[in-house]
Amino acid sequence: MKKLIIGHLVLLTSIGAFSAKKADWDNVNVLQINREKPHTTMMVYGSEQAALSFDKRQSVYHQCLNGLWKFH
């Protein structure tokens, strides 16, 4: 009877050890949790009228980075 109980305990312990999930900080496949997409929240305008239009493209300081990039 003791061997049966010990066998069950060993079996349950080994199942629990192998089925445990890795913690997120230890899992190399987890790269993003609760992460917001990058964005800007502030924009500088050349005049008050341009700022009141709420259009970033009207600012002389706005530069679109979409397109082909050339790295040397």
C-alpha cells in the first residue's frame, strides 16, 4: 500500500513539474504585453492658426518618414 501511495505522489509531482508554464519574463517568445503602439502626443507649429487647425501636415516641423529608405 505504501508503494502505491508513493508511486501516485511521484506521478502527480512529475506531471505538475512538466506541465508548469514558464513565466512571461522567462519566456523568449513573449515580446510584448500591455504595450501601446508608438505615437506622438505633441506637435510644434509655426503659427497659432496652424496649431488651431489640428493638422500636423501644416506644420513646417512635420516630416513624414514613410517611403523608401537608403542606408549607406
